[in-house]
Amino acid sequence: MARSFVQITDLSVDEVWEVFDLCEKMKKGEIAPKPFAGKSVGCIFHKASLRTRISFEVGIHQLGGQSLYITEKEISLGVRESINDAAKVLSRYLATIMIRTFSHSDVEELAEHADVPVINGLTDLVHPCQILGDYFTLLEHRGRRDDFKIAYLGDGNNITNSWLNLASLIPMKFWIGTAAETGPDETILKKAKSARVSEIMLTNDPKEAVAEADVIYTDVWASMGQKDKAEEKTRLLKQYQVNDALLKLAKPDCLVMHCLPAERGREITDEVMDGPHSVVFDEAENRLHIQKAIMDFAMNR
Ligand code: CP
Ligand code: NVA
């Protein structure tokens, strides 16, 4: 079976560090020229994207391959034909399939039946490429360590779930500040806790979450596909806004992260997003390199 990347926990901890090493090489240009020459990567998008789409397409081009942008209109995955059949057919043309969609189980099914690696570019459940890129960004800024306190404030969503997956492999203090109604996925939370690798804490008190944090991370309060819940989420989450008052409680050199796109003035203020602690555009830049590393890793297993 091909080596897919559907969740961070598809990798071992050693493999995660291997991907970070490869990412560093990709960023420095220390790799053989055009390793994807003659190869095509299908990029399936059922949701909007700036960073993921452009970084995959540019990354594939930089590695000498061809990228194909495929939307619901072309393939109607699981509707026009079964996911199983589509997986088999796509595997006859492509070296790798990247997919961004709603249902996580669709991606699992695609990976199960494809003969080439399937890379998850975001589902409602997780966003694994993002969090590997973000941890790489943290290492670049703070050096290779595995004892950071990461405070995640806001909606317990695909980003939170992916942090939990990473915390089940790499030791950290992962504190989630969120409302009782907006917690992360229960199964992923339970698994991350039972891995006993990291200290994982949930609190309704944003001040407690950010105290002495090395990183404050936030994301939109209403994810794609949930925009109808925006008002309700705003009501529940307004005390978790990342602002100067909360930032003062973290470590003096605390980094502020956001996967983007941001809804400025909601989950994060302009002052913080544009301030000296923010590394949000470094995170966006590193998506390019981490994606190249993940594809190269998956194709060569
Ligand atoms: N962070 C991220 O995945 O951005 P896009 O939704 O624009 O791809
Ligand atoms: N949680 C957000 C992340 C976007 C990159 C969403 O799913 O819309």
C-alpha cells in the first residue's frame, strides 16, 4: 500500500523529524534538481484555498513535476462514480493525490483504495500539513526543542485536532483555551492524552491557557462549511480573542501564530497580527517547503 499522509499520526516521531530535516533541505535548495520530473500530482479541491493551493502548485513546479487542479465540477468524487473507482483510475495517471475536502472519511477511503500516496490538504477533522509547517516555523525561530508551551485559543477545530495529533508524538505543553461548547474532537483528544507524551490541558480561562506560553495560536472561530454558525461562535468565543492584554501574560518572547486566513478584529486584533510577536507570514511561507518535503517523503517510501 502506498504511504499516505492523512493525519500526522500516520508518521512515527522519527519520521516527523525526518520530514522537518527534509523541509530544511527543501528551503535551502539542498536537494537533487527536479526530483518530480515526469511526474504529475493531482490536487483536488472541494473548498476554497489560497495558501494550500498555491504552495502545492508552486512546490510541484519547483520540484520539476506537473500539478493538476481538480475541482468537484470535474470529478464529483463519490457521486459520479465511487471513491474506490476514482482512486484506482487516478492512481494510473498520477504520482500523488492531494485532496482538500469536507469529510475526513472520504480522504481515508481514497487513501485506502489508491495505489499512490494521498496527502490531506485539510478536512473538517484535521489539517496536518499546516501544523507540521507551523512546528517547523517554531523550530526556526526558537531552535530544536521539544518542551514548548503552546496555547491554542478559540474554536476547537481541525487545527486544534492536528496540534493534538502532533502532541501525541512530540512532547509539549498543549493548552487549549476554549468554551465548553467548542472543544476539539473527543476521540483525538482522548488518544493524545493516552499517548502520555505531552501535557494536554483544556480550560475555559484564556488567561490560564496563555500564562508563560512560548506560542499563542489561534484560528477563525467559524471554519469553512460552518459560516452559518459564525454569530453563535462569536458569542461563545469573544473572550478568547488574541489581543495585547492576553499576550502580556505569555513569555516575553512569545510567538503568535495563525494558519490564516484571519478574520482580523475577531479572533485576533490588528495590533497583535501586525506586531513584533507575529510570525503568521513565516508560517504561510513554510507551507511551500513542508508540502514539498511531505510529497517527497511519501513518494519515496
Ligand atoms: N492555511 C491554509 O490552509 O490556507 P488556505 O485555506 O488559504 O489554503
Ligand atoms: N479551520 C479553518 C482552517 C483554514 C486553513 C477552516 O477549516 O476553515
